[in-house]
Amino acid sequence: MANDTTLSLPRASGLNTAVRGVLADPWVLTLIGLALLAAWWAASDTTPAAVERLWYWWPALLRGLGMNVQISLLAMALGTLLGLVVGAISLSPVAPLRGLTRAYVLVFRNAPILVLVYFTTYVFPFEMSVARWVLPFPDWIKVVIGLALPASANVAEIFRGAVQSIPAAQWEASQSLGFARTQIFRMVILPQCLRRMLPPWMNLYASITMSTALASLVGVHDVVDTATVASNTVNRTDFTILIYFTLLALFFAYCYPIARFTRHLERRHARH
């Protein structure tokens, strides 16, 4: 019996550690909280009618979420391209160029995203004249630009930090082998930078995705705007509670796998 007790202690200790690790994850705590609130709400007598109306609005919510995903992907792509350029210039030996990129990063990393979204929405024109054609400039593209600006500043800092984290000995060793500076950067430094950049880049994408909820404030018909329209149309308190719970669940379902994969990459990078 003593031996059985001794053998069971490590297993119990490991189980407790695993449980503490799960409960320490804020995403898991959020999911548990949403589940408890949904269970409490489901006990009400008005649930079937609200669920029926939610089922009617479900396709519209998914189309709205598609707009959010589209904005986030385009904003992150544009922000990444611009951020890599800014980050590369920030490593320039020319001091004025480094100063300009530093000012760019400071401005757009510290500017509120809502202010940038309003700025790009109302500063850029609603249509553009190209030769003889008049092309519309829709609000969702302006939101893409508004989100791409802070994304580019953060990507620039991620890129600069990744390059500077590479030991100087690798540059010296590559130079001793006769590689040119561009070859060293392309063949030695950049592959290592990509591995180091990926986890914070994915965290940034999740943050940008959640920020797309601000698009509804400037007239973009996204998932938040769809939920608001549905709530005002049905005009029932139980349905309003349900549809905003659904809104939280949709964002959670999209962002949580990204967060989990990011943590996996961080642990993998720490081992190497």
C-alpha cells in the first residue's frame, strides 16, 4: 500500500500541474466564462424563440465575419510589406534615415487604432479620378489602410529586433568565408529572422483581427454591424444577449487557434 501511494503522488502532482497550466491560460478562462454565461442564459424560458431568430441571421453573421477576416488579412499583408521596408531602412548606416523610421514607428505604434481608422476614413476621398474614370474608394479599404499603419510600425520593430538578435559572430564568420553582405543577409540572417519573427507576427495578426470590430463605427458592414442590425430588427433582450454572445464566440473561434499555434511556436523556438 505504501508503494502504491508513493507511485500515485507523481501522477497526482503532474495532474495538478497540468490543471494549473490550463487554468492559467486566459483564452481557456475566457471560454469557460462564456460557457458558464451561456448555460445560465439558456435556462431562461425565451431561449427557443431567440435561437430560432439567431438561426435566421446566422448566414448574415458569417458573411459579416468574412468581411472582418478579409480586412485583417489585407491589413496584415500591407502592414507586413511596409513594415519590412521600414525595418530594413531602420538598420541603415545613414543616421537621418534611421531617425525618420524611428519617428514613423513611434507615431504609429502609439497612436490609438480608432483614431487612425477615423483618420483614414475621413481624410481619404470617397472616390478617385483616374484619367476619364471615377473609381469609388470604399470605406473598408480605408479601414485596411488605417489598420495597416500600426501593423507596419510593429512589424518594423519586430524585424529590427530579430535582425539585431542575431549574434555578431555569425556576420563575422560569414564574412570570413567570403560572402558578400547581401549574401550573408539573404542566406544566413534572414532565415533565422523569419523563425524569430513568426510568433510575434501571429500575435500581431490576432490583435489586428480583433481591431477590425472598429470597422462598424465608420459604416463598414462587418459582423459587428450585422449583429447590431439584427438586434435592432428583432428588438428582444434575450436575442440581443444571444447574438452578442455569438459575436464573442465567433471572434474567439477564429483567434484562439492562432494564439495556441503562436504559443507552440514560442515553446519550439525556446527549445532551439
